[in-house]
Amino acid sequence: MVENEKAFLNTQSELSMKGAGYYSKKTIGAKIAIDSLQHLIIDALNNISKSKNLRFADFGSADGGTSQELWYNVISVMRERGDHRPIEIIYTDLASNDFSTLFKTMQGMGENVDLAYQKEFENVFVHGCGTGFHDQLVTSGTLSLGFSATAMHYVSEKPCQILNHVHMVGASNIERNKFKKQALVDWEAILSARAKELEPGGRFICINFGIDENGRYLGNTGDKSMFESFNRHWKGHLDSGIITEEEFISATFPQHYRTVEEFSQPFVGNDCLSNKIGLKLNRIFTKLTKCPYRQEYENNKATITPEEFAKEFIPTTRSWSETVFRSALKNRTYEETNQIVESFYKNYENEVANSPSEHSMDYVHIVMEIERI
Amino acid sequence: MVENEKAFLNTQSELSMKGAGYYSKKTIGAKIAIDSLQHLIIDALNNISKSKNLRFADFGSADGGTSQELWYNVISVMRERGDHRPIEIIYTDLASNDFSTLFKTMQGMGENVDLAYQKEFENVFVHGCGTGFHDQLVTSGTLSLGFSATAMHYVSEKPCQILNHVHMVGASNIERNKFKKQALVDWEAILSARAKELEPGGRFICINFGIDENGRYLGNTGDKSMFESFNRHWKGHLDSGIITEEEFISATFPQHYRTVEEFSQPFVGNDCLSNKIGLKLNRIFTKLTKCPYRQEYENNKATITPEEFAKEFIPTTRSWSETVFRSALKNRTYEETNQIVESFYKNYENEVANSPSEHSMDYVHIVMEIERI
């Protein structure tokens, strides 16, 4: 496994250009976590849907790259077992998502041509939906299997700005409770929508960022906490007069990391939401995935310098966080904005280069298998 | 009707910026033709599908703008009649299509907010598909109604370059026959794919560019022929040494305008394709839609100068043709390419300004209603 990961990492390192597929390339850790769920999907397939047509959904899929191998493998297993039923797979994300890259990838007109399952297998149809997953997205009772990976920590709206930090993990109690409340409202909307979409016996399997039983979360598993680093360098820019107080505050991630308890809440008690909408929680567990960049560095200290590690590491934190800092900068020219964002990540990079063994972005996920009854 | 068209035209004229929705804005004539088919769709709805869920498809939809009002009206009529069945509508086009604009538009996050039917009506789900319509795009037997407007004149591949002209309407007999043959192969693939997708009783209604019983086609209805003008000005650039012989030849539209006979061929005779795949042709007719820009000019000569007319007219020919001339220019810098394309359309514009009453882009369509038996 480590060998494969490294081979994959080498390929990824060569592809340093931003643009089509950039998100997927810099999220290899997410891919490793997603791939590990294959047995859950296969297990679900053994139980779901005796109906003649199958429909899968990948909610919050971005460009579809991180889950591509999973879907390839799942369809491959089905066909090998002699299950030749037609499969429609619908990828959903916000309307602004890059659906063109996604559609090209699945047809073998992009990267990872070997995983272009639409081309490889008969009777597989790839669709997209540009509506947020808090709404119902397909006709009631037509979904055999729903899947979502590292997408549902985004709240549908920011309940407030966080004054002294960039993320809810460092917010005041009052702020944090507002995020928690919004996240519950969103989670209930997500579950209600999936309950409508799923056919009886259909499963919704999701893997989301969250806080585990040891208080660990993304980039906060014993080393220097990533969100503390973000906050420290952003505050550094405030202290140096590079950004304004308003800009500091505006950089608030529209995210909430739920605990197992928070994810479970709609399923607990006789009067709970899940009983009303017809869902049950088959399993929930937490999952730690070690930072592949840090692992690569630890295993190759003889050949990788701290500076090289830092250069590889920062983009994996940047691919999904940059938009928050960038859009916090108001009334700036494009050049100014670029300069500030570059120096912010450069400061973080320098810190990592100075103490490489104190930095990692381990993934902490909460995995759930939910069934439509 | 003319009043409405003019009101619409005025709105369109104000929106001269390229970018999101540009294609739809410059194709108002296509929109007028499409809207006129509403009765065909409504009529089809009276006959199709007693099943509990409905699925519509819009094949080759581009950004969805030109058919948006049609779909709004169709869904509106259904709901008014008390038909509240869930509707999935899937928009298909090439993977490179701007699906983001499409998804935003239908949710009311773009222009024409009043026509955002996904937001307006309950139980309507908008999906996309980035695979070409020569393939089957949804699971067999799940489509209630297929629709396509002005999309299927594109051939899946150019059978040859046209040496002395830019379009098959001016090609040699040998070249023209190659296009005709490719267009038949494509049309049979299109019909075979739709036959698989449609449920019994389902209809496929399409309106395509073609050549009518009087030999008329797009921009060639009695005035100076648009494609002859394209060819003349492109040849002018060759004669002036601005473009090379190879560049002249490369500008070959990947299009074939079929006649009624060509469209009908798969439906004729006992041994015909349609009998094998289970389709029948309920009706086929040609339709002329007058150029709205020219009409506007003719009705307002007192206030619109020939130069103003020319400035409005050229973009309606340019929105879909520019890519052909642009991509014919090889090994040119971006600036050179721009310069050549600008001067090409400028020459056409000057010609129109000099003889405004000799130029128009009337639409000639072949309309078909095909039923799955």
C-alpha cells in the first residue's frame, strides 16, 4: 500500500500546474480515505435494490477525481459478478463546479484514462446536478445508493463571523454554538432530502470531516495544529498592517466539524427525525488517515530536504483553504490580493521548513452507513 | 407577437457583453422558432407516459437559454392541469459546454429569473449530461420526452475538408456526398440512441437546420446568401495574403444541412431502420423564421441606420461561426488570430452596411415528431 501511495505521489508531484483537476491532485489523502470505503459500498450493493435499474449519486463531488477509482472498482466488481444492470451515476455539487472536467474525465478525455469507467463499461451513464445537496436532487424513491466524501462540513450559510480565529475549532463558545446549530439544521436537511431520494433498502454512505473521540480533527492530531497555523499567520498579517481588522475577521471558514454525537443526534430517541423520515443508522465510526506528504518525508529524509517537504505540503492545505483568505480581501486589486495570499502561505511554508516534523495534515473522518427503511 | 419580439430584441441589444449566456442572447431567432413548437410538446404530453415519474431531455442544449421559456411554459401548463408528477429534465451537450451557467439559470441565479422553473415549481429536478447525443445517454426506457433544437446539423466528424468553400452548401459534389453520408450515419446513431432511451409512447421532438423544398436554408432565402458572404470574405483574406491556403481550407464547418428526404430516409420502406428499432415518424415539416434583426431594421428605417443594423446583425452570424474561422488559423499568436477574425467580420459588416436590404439570416428548420412504439 505504501508503495502504491508513493508511486501515486510521484505522479502527483509532477503535475504541479493549477487548473483542470487541481483540486483532486492536491487531495490525495482524501482519496486514500475514500478508497478505503470500497468494502462498505460493495457490502451495500449486496443488500440494495432488486429493481432493474440502478442509480448512484456522489454528493459534493467536485471534479470527481478523488472518488473516481472507487467508482471504477465498484462497477468493475459488479460487472465481474455478472450484474449488468444499467447504472446512472449522478455527480452533484454547486452550480459553479467544474462539471466539464468531470464529464471529460469519466469519458477518458482527461487524466486517469485508465479509470474512465463510462468508456470502459457498457450501460453506465454519467450525469451532473448543479444544485446544493441540502435540497432533494432526484425524483423520490429512485436512488439506489448515495455517497458523499468530505463535502458536508460546509454549512449552507455562515451563522456569524468568527472574531478571533479563522475556523470554528478556535471560536468562542457563543460562536461555536451558532455553527453547531447551523450544522444541525443543515444535517437534518441533508438527511431529509436523502430519505426522499432513496428507494427502500437503499443506502447513503458518507465520510465527512469531523472531531473524533480524542478531540482530533483535520491537521490537529498531535503535531502543531494546522488551523492554529492558519490563524497565527493570518493574525501575523494583521499585526504587520498588511491586512485590515475587517479582512482578518472575514476569513471565517464556512465549515463545522461535527462530532460523532452531533452526527448521531437525528437518529437518537423515539421521537427522532430519522424515525419520521424513514432512515436508520447502521454504523458510525471515526477514521484517521495519516498525512501522505508527511509520511513520504519521514520515509525519505535522506533525499527530501525540509524545504522540499514544505513546498509539497503547503499546497495540500491550500487547495481548499485559499478561497477563504482570498475572498476575505476586500477592495484590493488582483495583484495586491495575490501578493497577500502568496506571502501568507509563504510564511506558513517557512515555518514548516524550519520544523518539518511538527507539521502534518492527518485526516480525521466520521464514516456513516445510513439505510432507507 | 411582433411587439413581443421587439421588446425582447431591445433587451438583447443592451446585453452586448460576451461571456455567460452570450450564445443564447445572439440566437433570438432560434428562440422564436423553438417557442413556436410549444403546442407540439403539449400535444405530446397528452399522449405520453402514464408512469408515475416523468423524464424530459433537451439534447444539445448549450446554456439552456433558448429553450428556457419553452420548458417553463410546458411545466406551467402541466401544473395548471393538476399534473404534479415529479419531472427530471436532463440537459445534454458536449463535455466542454458551460453547464455552470445552465444550472445557475434554472435556479434563478442568473438572467431571466422569471423563467427559473426549477425554483418556481415543486418536484422539478435539473440534471446535465456531458456526453454527445450520438450515444445513449440515459437508462433504456426511462425517457418520456426528448427534445432537441438546432443542434443535430453538427456531424460527429468532418469527412473531409471542403477545398473551395467553407460549408457543405457550397461544396463540390464529391465533398457534399461525403458530408451527406456522414450525416446519415450520425442521424441513424441519434435515432438508435433515442429509441433505446424512450419509453413506449414517448416522443422525440426535434427542430433542426436543414434545406427546405425550395432549396432554402439558414441565411439563404432570397437575399445574398450568408455562407456565400462568409466564403467571399474568407477568400478575400486569402487573396490579400492575410491567411494561407491551408487556413482557407481548414475553415470547413463540421455541419450538414439535411433535406426532408434525408431526415426521412430511416423511416421509409419495409426494411427501414425505424422498424427495427421501434420508432415511427408522426410528422415532418419545414419552417421558415424571418431574421428578427432584419425585421427590426425594416420596421424602423427612420431611426436605425444601415451601420447600426450591420453592427447588430453580424453578431448573430458570429456567435456560432467564429469558432470555425478561429480554429482554422494555425501557428498564430492570440493577437494575430484576433486581428484576422476581427477584420473578417468587419469586412462582412461593411458589406451589410452598404446594402442592408440584401442581408438577412432567416432560419430554415425541419421539424419532426417521432414516436417510440
